[in-house]
Amino acid sequence: MTTHKENIVKKINDTGLIQDEPLIFEQGGEGRRGYSLPKWDVQKVEAKQVIPSHLLRKELTGFPQLSEVDVVRHFTRLSQWNYGVDNGFYPLGSCTMKYNPKVNEEVAKIRGFAQVHPYSPQEICQGILKLMYELENYLAEITGMDDVTLQPAAGAHGELAGLMIIRAYFRDRGERRSKILVPDTAHGTNCSSSTVASFRMVGIKSNEKGILSAKQVDEQMDDQVAAIMVTNPNTLGLFEEELGEIARIVHQRGGFVYCDGANLNALMGIVKLGDLGVDMVHLNLHKTFSTPHGGGGPGAGPLAVKKELTPFLPVPVIEKAGETYRFNFDLPKSIGKIRAFYGNFGVMLKSYAYILSMGAEGLKKVSEMAVLNANYLMKRLKDYYHLPYDWPCMHECVFTDRNQEKYHINTLDIAKRLIDYGFHPPTVYFPLVVKGALMMEPTETESKEGLDRFIETMITIAKEAEENPDLLREAPSRVKVRRLDEVLAARKPKLRWTGKNPNNQIPNRNSPSPPLNLRGGWGAL
Amino acid sequence: MEFPENLLYSEDHEWVRDEGSRATIGITDYAQNQLKDIVYVDLPEIGSEFKKGESMGVVESVKTVADIFSPVSGKVIEKNLELKDHPEWVNTSPYGKGWLLRMELKEKGELKELLSSKTYQGKISEES
Amino acid sequence: MEDYLRYLPHTKEDVREMLEAIGTKSVENLFEAIPKKFRLSKPLNLPQPLSEPDLIRHLEGIQSQPYISFLGGGAYHHFIPAVVSHLISRSEFYTAYTPYQPEVSQGTLQAIFEYQTLMCQLTGMEVSNASMYDGASSLAEAVLMAQRITGRKKILLSQSVHPEYRKVIQTYIDPDEQEIVLIPYLKGKGRTDEKAMVQCLGQDVGAVVVQNPNFFGVIEDFKNMGEKVHQTGGLLIVCFSEAVAYGILRPPGECGADIVVGEGQSFGIPVSFGGPYLGIFTTNEKYIRNMPGRLVGETVDLEGKRGFVLTLATREQHIRREKATSNICTNEGLCALMATIFLSCLGKEGLRELALMNLNKAEYAKKVVSGIRGCKIAFSAPTFNEFILKVDGDPEKVLEKLKEKRILGGLSMEKFYPELNHHLLVTVTEMNTKEEIDQWAEELEKALKSNSPIVT
């Protein structure tokens, strides 16, 4: 038997349905095939007859040779080690892990969408262009903005486009503004997008209520500030109550208000960001608009702007003339393109279907139930976990591990223990303004009994922390793999299979450490 | 935790060994303890110059990055190449094998601005 | 119609009990933090909600009709095995989040590790990230990375790189700091003018950027260029938009490339009107810490079992924040999975055969069309599955005639290259049968005859 086949026969650690599964490179064998191609109806000539051999490769070294059955079993087993929204509660803060409607998956497969080439003549894509145009209008209506670009592939991509637009706006007027104000509660992408767009990030501290104060903004606002980036509701789950006043202050000195729209799930049909003074906002279709997360994408991050900024949008823009839709590439002040073609159409399609399924009434109900669920969680857990900001939240709430510190239990331990009870943990150690943060966003698609089960579990874990803390420290135990040695992974990065034996090093007995806020030096210690 | 008395300390948790016109620099036992397992150290090029307080490089653990702020002004003349394969020495031996780099001092007077072991320890207990 | 309630489980009873537990009378009270003057008094102006069957009917009604297609230029019609769409429909894959909690994400993590490995094997490089948005933005990030590494701003960019990719590079780099020198292509061969490129080299050049196969489908020979740019301390960046070509083409890693990026859409991802696609990004180990994007690494757990985790996250935005190597967060995870499954099915022999079939179909098309009066293959250098055809007459009119016969016969080049105003980019893949190619050629001939002035 070959080594590959020996490995399969000697498979280790099968535990019922959670089966062990080697890499694709560690199985299969010479001559196995899993593909079927169209028949050869033209002459088959060897590559070297057409292309000089020094430009050709010898072979695809290391590529697997598997049968279709091998492939299906492999990936089916892999899928069984994953936890998705369809498995259960997924309360990741600021990620809006809501249920992904299945009809949206179905419509994405319609041939007249999935098989259309982006360079097809526009006359034969009118339905597609109409869909995109209408989606832009819906998103503009929901956010209270004037125009939208669907080009960005993700929220961070939308942020980047937004900052490039701001940069272009000021340069067009002959102004050079170098600073962007970013709150300490901001997502990391806000900071990094600022840098990529050649701005200098200036931090603003939130006040004791956990929100931005207009007074603070006033002190830091000057003619060098191009924009302030806010998230509303912010990552503490709190509505930025002073945003109206903040917008006024920023506008007065000629700056813009950029809103990170990741948390839009709390506001649909309740308030329009445009009315609060926001000039541009990116949306996350894979959050608020129910398209699936995919294990890390694809998403889409459309950017909505007020008309002052419309001339700078990336090209092409979609225009309607009579009943005809067309692309317009002729925007002399446009920032250009941030990707090839027009955007993640396959994702847009799903969010379009979602908006058409929900309507105005449905979307408002979404926000209402999302906020109801988060407040319910907050109220029922506050007697067991420390709540740094004890007033009504929006669609997410933040706890800390302070109550459990005395048992030498931290946020990470609590999160890992939740896994043993069949839950995906909430977001941990973010936002950075709160030490040991546990950020929970239940979303509107979670039922009351689902929440109750989660609440009971969290209460049980709080008791375990007091009475039997080792259960938390050793968690998770009912899983495919226990806590992983992230130190080893970082010290000796092994980022691809090289044919050598898997790492047989002695496991690092120290638990992976929680992150500390040491950004920018030791000052935070 | 240890804070050898023959060394000088900066407020940013670096230690300095006075070697005449030169100095060896590292991070303190307190710093490595806070960072936990160090996975990578990014040190500057030999010959590069820094003013006191400027960031020279970073020390990384799995989930954190911390700047190494130059405790003195000077030029880098040597750096600990072993740390590439053994970043863990900064944890196990922060004052010995885990030293970071050696500098040629520009302004010897700056050493007076650094803290003694006792003062540094006092500062740490204040912070925690 | 309130069918949307199938996504909103709360009954009136549930809401009542929850409000009681919270201690407030109505849901509206929960929004008190929002100043009243901003609260919307009327509903959003959106269409009435559609039921599921009506939604499907509406969308089926606005879909495009099928045509025989010879379109390419960065998006390619390839066969997608049933296995791919079947496996990615498993909700444990597509409804999962980014694998930040590795104990419950080993499926995603192992699949990405396999993807990273395959990309390295494909390109001949040492490390791959877990994906970026698309080929164009990957190339822009590669340019930014090269500038960071060398500390030099100037870029020599071949004109035969995809025009949209070039535009994205221009957009990503700060206009004030941009120093992009466009290197022309040889008019006869269709390849990058190596002499011109070497002439522009200097101690100020951070990188040379070429595409292989290039936008004209022509296969570039860049090993020499790589050596020359290395001599002056710059980097060689190679990109591609047709990944299938590497079933037979020499991996750029073997020819001196420092960063190899490209579009992975050809690997099991539908053309889907331009997205979502798959940005492939590979480089060598010495540049790891400068690399954007997520990385999955192998490690062990508490019991010594092999497992996979996201690693080297200190480069990324959620830790490094304003000093991150990129701002990317959500990438194209599911698309990377599609590519991995696709390549697992095809494997060593399948990808090679697929590439060979593409090459041969295009060669057949070239042969057939060379016999048509009024047609000429514009470039003499070898091509993969795309080529530039010069036609006598207005290419738009020719395409119009073909469209009437339900054939999308090619892509007019004029808007991308004004000097190629009689030229079409023709793409042939394994999905074009011999009959279709013959039909295309026949209709092309007819269209040219009716266009051309009377010839005696």
C-alpha cells in the first residue's frame, strides 16, 4: 500500500460523527481523477508545439489526484467541524450574524444572472442594470443619502473608497487636509483605511457615557481635519446621541462626517443617518442585509454619499434614461476604480431579494426586534456579568469579565466554555475601550427561547467560574480540537503543506494569552 | 520579577546597560511579563539613528504589538540576530540572552534622565 | 402580506414577556436615546414586500437571455463541476463567520490551508494569503507592498496589463505620490517591450509589473526583465487574470517573481456579472510580514493533535490598526473554498488537460479565422486562450451583426487602446464547442462581407 493509503487505513481519532480527515495532499493517489471535461472536438496538439518550452511548466507538483467521492467526503467532513448560523446562536458583536434566507441562495443561481459576462453589451443586461439601479435607490432611501456606489467588495473597501473621495474632494478645491478624527471605539478598519488613503489618524476619546461628546470634537476639530469617522450605534451598542451637534461642528469647519454603517441593523426605518448629518456611509450587505458571511466573505460594502460628493464616485455609475439603464464611465472627477468590473453582483442580488422580501415594514420590524433582543439579553445577564455602561443599548451590548476576575477567570475562558455548551462565543476583547470586553449581538432572527437558553448557559458558566473554574480554563473539551497553540503558529509559521510530517512538537501548556491594549507603547499598562 | 540594580530603566519599560560610549538595550522583565509569549522581534537596520523617544522597532506577541522606544539618542551598531529563531529568549532571559540591540550614544548626558531600579519598580507598582 | 415574519420569530406573547423583563412598556421606548426630531414619522419608501414565489417570479423575469460567448478579458466562462456548487451549499461553510474561534472553525481553516498550498504550487511561490477581493485590487496591494519593501515609489507598469487593473493601481496610490511609467508593448508581437523597460530601470524603481498571459492573451517572457530589475534592487510583480493558463505555463516563481497575484475566478466561480471573484496573492517567505490579508497556519492543540489557526494577525487591521499592512477584513473566503474544491476535483492531470483544451480550442479558432478575408491575427507571439483579431471595417458593427445571431463575438479594443481601433479580443474556452466556433467564424465572415467596400 502507498503511504497515503496507509494513512487512511490507520486513521486516528475518529469520534463518532466528528471524523478525522487528512489534507487533500495526504490522500488519493496516482491516476485517481474527479473531473469531467467536454469532449475533444478539435485537434489535440501538445503545448510545446505552440509555446516555446522554456515558457512551459513541467508538471503541477504537489497537486492532489482524487476521485469525486474522495472530494465530496473530504469537504463534507470538513464542514462538520464548522459552526454556522444554521447550526445555532452566533452572537458576534458588530457582525450581525442573522439568518441567511434560503430563497436568496436560490435566486443567485439563476442562470440569467450567474452566467452573464460583465462585458456583455448593456442592451442585453437591462434587467441586471435595473436591479443594481433599484438597489442603489433602496440603500439611499434607507440611509437618507443621495447616491450610491455598489463597487466596493467589503465594508473596509467601502471605507477606503469613501476616504479617497474625501481626499479627491479637497484636492479639487485646492485644499490639503491631512487628518481624520477616529473615536477610540472604532473598528480597526477605520484606522487602517485612513492610513491607506494617506491621512493621519487622530484619536478621539469617548466620554464616561461611552459616546462621543460634541465638546471634545469641537476641541479637536480644525481646518486640517478632512472628516470624522463615526460608527452609529457605536461598538458599545450605544446610540451616538450628540451626533447631530457633532455633525454641525464638523461641517462648520468644512469637514465631512463619515459613518461606518456596520451597525445599521439597529436603525432601519427608525432614523436616517443622512438626517443626523452624516455625509457618507458604507453598508455591509453581508451583515445588515442578510447575505451569508461565507467563512470570511464574499461580502459587499456599498458606499452611500450626499450629492456634494457624487462627482467623485468610482466609475462606472448607473444612469437611467427613459426606460433604459446604462453605465456611465465619463466622470471627470471620479477617484477611478477600486476593483475590476462593477462590484460583487452575486452578493447584491441576495440583498436585493432580501429588501424586496421585507419591505419597509419588515425592515423596521428587524431593527425593533434586534434592539429588543439585545436589551433583553442585557437585562437578564447584568446580575451575573459586569456591565460597564448600564443604560439601554441598541442592537448589541458589551459586558466584561470583571466579576469573574477574582476566580482568575477571564473573557477568553468564558468564551471557550460557551463552545462546550454548543454556542459560538460572542466577540471578545473588542472594543478596546473596555478591558476584557464580551460584545454580544443577538440579531432579530433569534427567538426568545433561543435567547433564554443562551442566558441560562451564561448564568451556569458564571456559577462554574466561582465553583469549578478549571472547567472554563480547560475549555473547550467537547470539540474536534482543544485550545490551539497560537504561539507556535506565530513563532514557526507553517503556512502550506510541504510534504513533511505534521508538527510533532510538544504542545505549549500555557493557554494562549488574551490581548492587551499595548498599542502605541507601554502607556496603557 | 527582577530588576537588576546595575541597569538603568526608561518609563517605556526598556533597560539600558551603560558601557561607556555605548549602551546595550532590552525590554524589562515587567514588559515581557505583560506581553506574554513573544513571537517576533522587529529590530532596526545597523547604522540607523534614533532620537530619544523615537520608535525603533516592535516586539510582537500573538495578539499584541508594542513599540520599542529608543531610551537614548544614538546609532545602532549591533543587534541580537539570534532572536529571529529564538524570540522566546526575550521572555526567559530579558536581561541576558534576550537583549535587543547595542547603540553608540550620541548624548551621554541622557543617561542621567533614566530611572534607577528602585525608582522604576516604584513606578510600576503605581501603575498597577 | 407579512410573509417576512418567517425570518422574525417573535410572537406578541414573546414581545410582551421580554418587555416585562426589561421593565419598559413598549418597543418604541427602547429607542429613547434617539432625539425625537430625527425619528422617522412615516415608513421608508420601499416597494411592498413580495412573497417567496412572487420574488422568484420577479427575478426570473429580469434575468438576461443566454448567448454564445467569446468574451473574456478578466472573466472567463469555464465549466463548474456539480461538486463545487453542491459542497459550498453546505451551510456550515457559507453561514460561518471568519474563523476567529479556531476550535469551531477547523473546517474553514483546513480548507484555507489547502487553498494556500494550492496557490503556492500553482505560482511557484512560498506563501499565499487566504484571498483578497479580486485580481485588480490584489495587484494594487502588491504594488503598495513593493513600495513599502523597497522604500521606492516609482513603478514600471506594462501597457499590456489589463486596463482596469492599471486603473485600480492608479486609484489606490495617492495621486500626489504616484510615479507610474507605462511601458509600451511591441506592436508586432503583442508582448511587453523589454528594451523599453530596461531603459527605464534605475535605483529609483520599486517594481516592474507584467501580466502573464497579458490582456491580449499573449504569453510574456519576463525572466530577463526580472533579472535586470533585481540588479537595481527593485521587485518583479507578475499578475494574471486567467488562472487556468498555469495548468501549462511555467510558474512565475521559477522565473524570479517576487510577488505573484491574480484573478482566481476561472477556478469554479461563476462569471456573475463581475463579482464576487477571487484575488490570489502570493509571495516569498522573506516578505511575509509585509503581506496583506489573512494567513492560516498549522499548529497543535493541547493534546498534540494537528490543527489550524489564523496567524501573524499582528499585520492586520484589527490589531495593528493604523499601521496595518492593509485595511482588508472580510475577503472572499467562500470563493477561495470554491477554488479549492474545483482544484481538488481537477487535480494534477485535470488542470493540465483543461489548460491544454483551452489552448487548442483557441488555436483552432485562430486557424479558422485566418482563412477569412478581412481578418488577421494581430500579434505574432504565442497566445493561450485569447487573441486579438484585426478586422477590416467597424468592429462595433461586426459585433452588432453577430449579436443578432445570438453570438457575443468578442470585445472591441478601441475604448481600452485607441490605437487598436479595428481590433477585437476573442476568447475561446473549453465551453465553446467546435460547432460554435465554426458558427462564429461563418457569421464573422458574413458580417465582414456586408461591411466591406466593394472590392474588385
